[in-house]
Amino acid sequence: MKQSKQTLIISFALFSLFFGAGNLILPPFLGYNAGDGWIWVLIGFTISAVIIPILAIYGHAKLQGTMLDFANKVSPTFAVVYSILIYIISISLPSPRTASVTYEMAIEPFFQISSLGLSSIYFALVLVFVLNRSKMLSIIGKFLTPLIVFLLLIIICLGVFTEVESIRDSIFNNSFAEGILEGYQTFDAIGGVVVGGVIVISLSLQGKFNYEEKKRMIARSGLFAGIGLFVIYGGLIALGAHNSNVLVIDNRTELLNVLSLQTLGNIGNAFLSVLVALACFTTAVGIVTGTADFVKGLLANSQKAYIITAIIGCVLGVLMGQFDVHYIINVALPALMFIYPITIVLIILNVVPEKWASKLVFRGVVLVTFIFSIPDFLKFIISEEKIAPIKELIPLSEYSMGWVLPALFVFVILNVLNFRNKKTDTELA
């Protein structure tokens, strides 16, 4: 009974830690642009924003360590460099974005307060939660998440089940690929390796459960949270698609505001304000906590390092939170194209059976993924025309997924070689 209750709390906490600024504003606009192709963008979005992040949680359930363990099979040095990059990106982009979205959608329309003032109050409260580390899961899981889910379901149900005009044609050349790439902007694959570690440490601090109990609870919680995310994303994407032939909007936050007003009337923005603030706040707490946990672990479990890192993360959130949402989204693209493919393959390799994920396989697949991700990263640094000849040689590169087939090919080849070597060694023995 105690484990079932804890599993439910962790499920709600995971959902809330995942569901932040991008998760709220991206799906409706994606569905709006996809129109009659909304099912395909939902499938693509589900792969990168639900399945991969939940696999990361399952990987943490197996490892029950830190993010270093996710990349350690490549090499200890790589694991440190990769983890540092992940946490720098996390506290520099998605964490401040939560404050920026909260200001634009929940504060600015109603209150005369500056962005700096809001960000300062916002991250001061984040710091309070992060420093009260042992109580964080309980507070988020028991109180904040149920309210978020309740408000979202009201908006979705009232919007989706009302009569709509015909849905317009998709503006995308490939709705499936667009769904996958838009899922990158949720940062949820990165979030999976970050908040998964937060969950593991939170359970360990309780000291009540053994390895198998924690593994079972974390894995089940990830599954339940994933189902919740899929339902909400599907509803928001469908809601955007159902209004694609009615509204003329080119702004993510504006679309969500209009949809809430249509479904909830004059109190729509009030409901949405609460929703935005809660969803964004819990994600910021998870990111800053995960970063502080990581630095604490690097520096011999120093509580002082934890506190200092939490403060730095919150100060950086205040400073970066002064930029508007769309600027932060655009700035994030090069970083995502560089780090996301590596993160995805690390998650998958940590989930597959050990016999298929030797150190050689880890190293080969990660190296190839890195190499074939370079053109997608460079197109934001130099003109896309200059790297077009290279991209034309790589399958799926036109969809910014040129790394997929090479990584899969190397994974298969190295496992075949490993199998043959083991078979030869057995025959010789």
C-alpha cells in the first residue's frame, strides 16, 4: 500500500516536472499548423516528447545513479563533459523560459509588474523549494500536479468536443518529421535524464525502499506519467487543429490565450494564468534541483556546493528570463540539434539489454551520432546553402535526422561483431 501511494505521488511529480513552458505552448500551435495532418505530428511529437523521455526514466530505474552513469560507458571523461553541457543548457534555456512564459501569459496581461520583478520573485520561490529538498516530491505530487491536470482537461474537453468547421490542410511538407523536431523544443529527453536523477535521489533520501522496490516504483511512475503526457499532448494538438480554419494566429502564446478564452469564456485567462504559473514553476524547480544535485555529487556531497549551485541557477534564471519566449526558443535550436541526438541514443542504449550495449557499442554509436549531427548544428551557424551538398549525401538529413540511420547501422554492425567474437571465443574454449 505504501509503495502504491508513493508510486502515485511520483507519477504526478514526474508529470509536473516534465510539463513546463514548452509542453504547454508548443502542442496547440503544432496542431494549428498541421491541420488535417495533426495525427502525424502527434505521432512524431509523442516519440520525441513522450516515449524517449519516459525511456530515460526507465533507464534511471535500472541504473539508480546519477547522469554520469548514463554516459559512463562511453568514457568517464565524456560522461563529465556531457553532463556539464546538459546542465548548462538546462539552467540557461528551459529554466529561464519558464519564467518568461509565466510573465507573458500569466502576469503581464493582469498586473503592472516588470519582467525583472516577476523573475526575481519567481526564482526566489524556486530557491525555497530547491532548498527544502526532502519535501519537494510530496508537495509537487500531492498538490500542484492534480490542479494542473484538472485545469488542462477542462480546456481540452470543452474545446475538442465543441462543433468546429472543416480543418485546413497542413502547412508542413512532412508532418511526422515536424512533430519529432518540435518535440525537441520541449527539452523532455534532456529533462528525462535530469529529473530521473532527481527522483532517484529523492527516494534514496527517504531511506525506506530497496533497489528492486525503487526500480519498480520509478518504472511504473514513468509509464503513468507518460500516459498522462500523451493524453494532454493529444488533446492540445487536436484543439489547435480543430481551430486551424477559424483563427489567424502566428504566435504560440497568443494561440493558447485565445483557445482558453474560447473554451472558458471571460474566466479563461484567469484559469490559464494559474495553469501556466504552476506548470512552469514545477519544471524550474526540477531543473535547478537536478543541477544542484549533480554539482553536489561532483564535489564530495558538499551541501555548500548544492546551495551555491541552486543560487547561481536561480540568478541565471532571473537574467535569462528577461528575454521573450520566442527569442529563447530560437536561441535553443543550435544547442538542441547538437545535444539532443546524443541524448536520445544514450537513453536508448541504457534501456536495451546489457548484451546489446557493450562499451564498444556505446562508443561507436555515440561517435557516429555526433559526427552526423554536425550538419544540422552548422546550418544555424553558417548559411544552410554552404552545407547543402553535404546534407544531400545523408539520408533523412532534409528532416534534420541524418544521424538516425548511421547510428542504427553502427549499432547493428558492432553487435554482430561482438556476437561473432563471443561465438569464436566459446568454440576455442
